[in-house]
Amino acid sequence: MAFGVLVYRPMDWWSLINRNLDEVLTEEDLRTLLESGEPLRHYIGFEISGKIHLGQGLVCMGKVKDLVDAGVQCMIFLADWHTWVNDKLGGDRERIRKVALGYFKEGLAASFRCLGGDPAKLKFVLGTDLYHHNDEYWLTVLDVAKNTSLARIQRSITIMGRKEGESIDFAKLFYPAMQVADIFIQGVQIAHAGIDQRKAHVIARDCALQLKHRPLTNKKGEKIKPVAIHHPLLLGLGKPPVWPVPAEKEKKQELFASMKMSKSIASSAIFIHDAPDEIRAKLKKAFCPPDDAAFNPVLDWTKKLLFRDEGSSLRIERTAQNGGTVAFAAYAELEKSFLEGKLHPMDLKTGVAERLIEILAPAREAFASGERAAMLAELETIPTESRQ
RNA sequence: CCAGGGGUACCCAAGCGGCCAAAGGGGGCAGACUGUAAAUCUGCUGGCUCACGCCUUCGGGGGUUCGAAUCCCUCCCCCUGGACCA
């Protein structure tokens, strides 16, 4: 649904922006923003780390779609510098830049099309371009650094997919401050990422009112904190490292992070351009306990990918012997049926696979041949991680 | 720059002159069992071979030896601490 002219309808904005999220920091600040009537700017940053999986292609971009529909100016930040600092893609800056503007940009655009969006409405920004001849940026990095502590930066390196306490080179300590500075230098009121990026956003909010050089301000010129919105992560398709999952909430959170879809474990993830048979095969191998809904990747995906929109439905073909074809009009209905044993895991898997194959058709076609196929082929020859 | 500890197959980790293609675990793959996966059990898991066997591996390079992952030299890298700057 295209919005030729922006229509200011705060309550619609609210539900679009707020839905399917793990958290909003804070809801009150978001409300204030929406009611201000100011044009809203959003950003989400991506490390250029390899193939685009469904968490990035459908969950991240799904939220971007909501924001675009709500009339927010959305920026997709291609974080080539961060990628280099984090030793991804072989640590070659020129190659990273090339993949960012080639494969990655094209892949995110194709993902956006899978969601029914028009990529022309997205603004892609490359880190290198943002920082070029921009002393203000590095000033902002230092301003952020002056307003947080070393201990806090060290704790925040989990945003890089690093373990707390892991030995790292010093450059990596710049990463969180750079990520925070990206928000302020671009003047975005809405910073968006997965819940795993929470620590960076909390630092941004905590130092927002102290910044001297590039504070975020409202139209009255008052300093404000950026609103942070965090979408959930998808579960990886494999069995959780600890099973059964302990009941304590804190442990659950930690564990959930270790169970997220990871592109370094190929069988845990599906990529936007995977072939139909790969999608079927990966789902067939997925962990799918018939009596657990909380840590069941297939149900998790069903809920987050197939029922993200109100009014979604899922049709599952079954043989007459297995109960015949069924359709579910809501996730809750499907989950109930599954837990009652009326919907067999294998049938759920094939149903989910077939629907995903449909959804991903635009991305698959985009990368099937020509220039984009070449970009993908080239990417696959590059090691994902390495120290220079 | 110094001291100490390390670098072994996809990962962790034993081995410390021949019996080492290299124990053990994990992971992966295949099969059995389940209308899925998991769990459990069986086999495979450097390359080429049906196989005997051959070839390439133990951070890089160079030596010693009939023979080296194992000893010596040298270089590189990682970790812990120290020194330098004061």
C-alpha cells in the first residue's frame, strides 16, 4: 500500500511502528515524537557480513516496511567501516565496500520487495560516504566516548557478536561509540535494530542529553533522546544448546541469544535467495518438538514470518489420510492445533516451507541470473571472518 | 623489548624420535528407530583407491637423523605479566 501523500494519523502510526517488536525505548518518547508532527527519520545499520538471512531480509526489513508505510523516512546504513573493524569479509575494505553497494544493497532491496515494499522509498547510506571529509563524525564519536565508560564499552561488545571478556584488539572498542555516533550524525529520531543491539542504543539514550557537538534536538531546539525500537531475533533451526530450556527468565534471555539464527551455521539459517529444495531440506531437518511452543523454531518462524500481518493465513496441504488440507487464519489457532497434536510437525514444516518459497520468490528471481547472481557467486568465495 | 605459556585435522584437545593419518570429545554426514526434528543405537568423517597401497598434513622456512607432530635453528602469530615512556 503506497502513501503518495503523507497522512498524519498518529494512532495508525503508533500501531504500525509498535507492532511485532520486542521493545520500544521508550513508548512515552515514541508517543511524544509521533505527536510532535515533525518529519521522522529512521535508521537501521547492517554489517556487511555475508549472505542475507531471513532475520535480516524479512524481520528487519519487515519493520522497515511498517515505518515506510507510516510515512517515516527510512535509512538503511551499510556499515562498511564497522564490518572492517569487526574482521568480517576478510578484512579488505575495498572488497567490503563493493559488497555493501552491490550484493548487500541489492539483497535488502529484493527483500523489501518480498514484503511488498518499494525499494525506491529507502535511502541507502554507505559508512564510507557518511564519514568522508566529515570531522563532525569523529568529533561525535569522541563526544560519545567522553560520556560513557570503558567498562560499559567492554560490556557492549556483544553487539558485535563477540562474547563479553573475549580478547579483542583495541579498534573494536571504537565500534560501539561509532554505532552510537551514527545515530546522532544522521539526526535520526528512531534508531532501529534487533534486540541484540540494545546495549548500543541504551548508551545512545544515556549520553544523548550530554552531547555537545551533534545532539539530537526537537523543533524547539531542545536535546532529546533517540527512540530505540528492537525487533525480535529469529530462532536458529537447530536444537538449542541447552535442552530442555531452563525456566528462569534471565537464563532464557541469555540462551535465546545463543539460539538465534546464525549465518555461520548454515543449517540454522535460510537465506533470502535459497532454492526451494534447500528451503524444504533445511526445514525438514529443523528441530521441532511437538509439545513445545516456546522454543520451537518452526513455530517461531511461523509466528514472526508468516503471521506478521493482521489477516494473514496459512494453508497447509495434507493427504486425506493425514487429515486433509487445512487453513489457519491466526497464529494462535495454529499453535493450539499443533500443541493438541492435530497438526503434525512434518505437515507444519512443509506448509511453512511452501509459504516461504512463495514469499521469497522476488529475491530468488533477483539473484537467479545476471549481475546479481554474479555478486552472490563472488560473495561466496570470500571468507566470512578473518583477522587481517 | 623482556619473561613465561601457546600455535595439532571443521572445532576443542591428547601425543612429545619409529607402533601417528595422528587418542578422546564435539560437530558433520549416512543408516536404524519415530508420520518431523530431537533422544538412542550403528557406520563414515585428510585426498586418491573395492582393496593392498600411494600421496598431502601437526603455524612458516631451514637443519639433525635410516626415520620428526615429536630434537635443533630461525621467522611469524596469539595469550599472561613486566619493562620502556617517567
